[in-house]
Amino acid sequence: MDQNKDVVKFAREIRIQTLKALGGLGFGHIGGAMSAADVLAVLYGKAMNIDPQNPEWEGRDYFVMSKGHAGPALYSALALLGYFPLEELKTINTNKTRLPSHCDRNSTPGIDMSTGALGQGISTAIGIAHGNKILKKENYTYLLLGDGECDEGQVWEGALYAPQHKLDHLIAFIDFNKQQLDGYTKDILDLGDLRQKFADFGWYALEVDGHDADAVYGAIEKVKGQTGKPGMIVLDTQKGKGCHFAEGVLYNHHMTFTKKQCEEAIALLEKEGE
Amino acid sequence: MNHAVVKEHKIESIAMRDAFAETMADLVKENPRIMYLEADLMNSVGMVGFSEEFPDNTVNCGIQEANMVGVAAGMSAVGLIPYTHTFGCFATRRALDQIFLSGAFAKTNIRMLGSDPGVTAAYNGATHMPFEDVGLLRGIPGITIIEPVDSVMLRDMIRQTAEMHGIFYIRLSRKNAVKVFADGSVFEIGRAVKIKEGTDITLIASGIGVDEAMKAAEDLEKKNISTAVLNIFTLKPIDKDAIKEAAEKTGAIVTVENHNIHNGLGSAVAEVLAECAPVPMYRIGIEDEFGEVGSVDYLKERFGLTPANIVKQAEAVLKRKLR
């Protein structure tokens, strides 16, 4: 239980650090970073077998942030774990930074794959998982997709491929926050029942509250408990979750915000943690 | 680089695809980390036997070129050495963003074979006839683009790239090529190959254009025009020194390529000439048209990839040189 409490605290810290980091420039991909903070906390705080002192360790579990624009939330998790100094977070998106808006494995310690053009992370994560299977390794590969990202055809190419090759050490998530850049997913391209769709494609598919750390971790354990199928955990989330000026706002994919808004959001999160 | 040129204009006894399959089998025996990824054209490229002999090194991805490139990128990130194959039109047009990001930008390690370059797509017609594949890839930083001339060079390229790290695109003609290089010849990626010396004009050719250029050179010599022939098989990075040297030595250039003259060999050569050694030149190739169905011989005539057209354009360039 204590560890789960720590995960909740870790998620809050990820949100705070992300706000502090993006606050420097006063703009960024707030919505999808906030909705993904809890799953990142569960993965990097509890589920993944990693060594922050040795990011290239071959025995590590891999993570592919296919919704690459949520990079700042991932950088916050990595910095909090010591992959690089926490102070470096404030360089996000500034000239010559190692922390670009979208993830780049050649720039940032701890980033396993470069992403940013939506749809591509499912294929590279599959390649890592399939490669490790061919090499008879037991590492897990985790993948985070956006819900809007599922508009891309490449996602469904990967959806066919992974069950065909029985990639049961691939555990994927969809951050189902119901919003994309231009509005609600149901108004732009209705995704329907994503869990059912992936189940129909042959995945072991679950849907949980994506802001409930216990539920997310429990789903990961369930996927690990079965063999022969890749896992898909659809996370029921809210875009902008935990950031008062972004939560419930229509156009919160990429936002500009004032220093005051940022300070208030951080203060509210800190108060929640007391 | 250690090569010898065979000037007999004879068709090789082995098909390019069979040379590819044999080389891949040899490589896998030496290094089990070699992987062959296919997009449902295994039978077309002669790799069914390979897949049966080496099932653990083969993945038929199905008809999904974009996913295949991403999977190859991911596999290379854990130390495997992937080769992918599909027709050149699909290898590039359908997977360009994946080649750019999951491949080149991510600095992963993939060898992509695109078969049936240009007119060799023959009876599959315009939809399958890549006149633009090189041009699409040429703007991607760090990528290496190779067009083997015959099976000797193909084997060497398949073998050499296994030891290298990067994103490689290899234009693969599947059928029997005209033999240009003696068995055992080895080449240096990034360095042009001197086929024939000459002092009046240089024909710079790639792929199936090399044999046509060699025949044209023989015809030009009969007209007392001393003609050099240079094969540029590495379309990127281009061998600037060899182009500059050819321009300075002969003062006139004709390029021959089985590709759109926009953004292929001719464009790359013209860029170097304009900056380093401006001399009269002419680009033979597809003049911004789509392909069509037909035999390779018909299509060569149709698009000017013939010794007669090369001679005609060389003489026209020489007139500009003398002016």
C-alpha cells in the first residue's frame, strides 16, 4: 500500500515538475501530459524494471511514448528518478536543449525511441518487443498511444501484427482522454469501443480508470498473468487532469498560459499533497 | 575498392534476386542477428527458400510497409540487423515518414531493398514504376542510397551493409542484369567506379544505365570521341571528387539514370558541377513523366535509355563545349 501511495505522490510530482518546466516558456502540450501522468507514475515508479544510473542497460524494460508530444511529462518522471538533473527540466524547448517537445532517443537519457509523428511508436515498440522475443529475452516493452493517435492507419497495422506474433511481453496503453487537438474525438472520428476493437484484433484488452494507480497496476499484473497475447489497457482519463486551467477546457492540447495560472496550478497540486 | 570491368554485354546467368537470396543465406549463417522482413513479396523476390531454411530470421509482415519499417527500427534498437524488402514504389512512397523518423532521425539501423526500379517494373506499369524513389529519399539527412549494377556489386553491397550502421536504401532489379563487373570485385560505398577512361566527355551512369553507357561509349569512340564512363552506384552520399575530376578532365558530362531527371543522379551531379566545376551537361532519364506498361526494351526506347540517344545527347553536349 505504501508503494501505491508513493506512486500517487510521484504522479503529483510529475504534474508539478511538468508545469514548472513548461511554465518557463508559458506554452506547451499540457492536456496530454497531464492525462498521462498517472500511468507514467505507475510504470516508472513501480512496474518497470529499470536502472536510472544505466539507461542503456540491455536487461531493462523499454518504454515508447508514441504520443511523443507528452514528452515533458516523461522527462519529469525521468528527472525525478535521476536520469538527469531535475534543474535541466527548465530547459525544455529552449535553444540547444536535450529535452525537445517530442521525444528523441538521441537527445535525452532514458528515452528509448524517437517519436512525434503519430502512429509510429506502435511499430517501433512492436519491433523492440518482437526483437527481444527473437533474442529470447524476458524484458517487457511498454507503449503509450494517444486516443486521437488511433485515427492513424499505422496503429491498426500494428494492431494486426502484434497478436499474429504472440507478443505477450508488449503491454500497450491508450490514453483515452476523449479529446484531440481540434476537439472531442467523438465529433472528429468516433473511436467507438477501443477496448473491444483491440480485443477483436486479438489483444488481451482491458479498460480501467487511468487516474487510479491501483487499477492501472492491477491491469498490468493481469496482462502479465496471461500468455500468448499482447496486452492493451485502455485508460479512461481526462485531458488536462490535475491542472486547474486545463482540465475540462476544449482546446487544451497545446496551450499558452500565464505565470500566475501556472503558479496557481502548482499551488493547488501541492496543497492536495499535504 | 578492387574491381575489374567485363565488356562483353552479356546477361548474367544468375538473377539478381537469387544472388540476393544466396547472399542473405550466407550472412545469416555467419550472424544469426540478421533479419529479413518482407511485405508479402517473398515469392516475388525469391526468398521463399530462405524463409523455409531460416524461419527464425524471417518475418513476413503482411502488406503493411509503414509498420514494417517501424518494426525494423525497433528490432535494430535491441541489436538485430534488419533487411526489409518490398517494391521500390511502396518501400519509399508508403513509408516515407517512417523512414524519416523511426529510421533516419532516430538513428536506427535498417537496410531497405526496393525492387523493380524505374522501367524494370515493366508489366506492372505506371503504379509500380518508381521514377521518384531516389528523389523522395535524397532529402533525408544521413541516408545512404545505393543502386547495384549487377549481381557482383549487389552481393558486395548486401554483405558490406550488414557490418555498417545507418539507414540504407538499395534499388534492386530482380531479373538478370548485364554483367559489368568481374566476379569477386569489391566496391567502396560513396566512391564512384571508373568503368572506362576518356578525355572528351564523361558518361556518368547508374543501374541499368551503365551497360547502355558502355555501348554508347564504344559508338562514340568509333566517331573519334574519347569517352569516359563513370558508374555512380552510391547516389547519396554522392562522390563529389570523382564528378569534379571528370568535369576537369573531359569538360563535358552526360548522366544516364533509370529515374526521373528531377532529384536523381542527374540532379545530384548537376549540383556538384554548378558548385565545383561548371561544364556543359545533359541529363538522360525520365523527363518528369509517369511510367506505363510494356517490355523493358520498349520502355528503354520510350524514355531514351538507349545507346543511340546517349550518343545523340553526348554529341549535342560536345557542341556546347566547343562553343
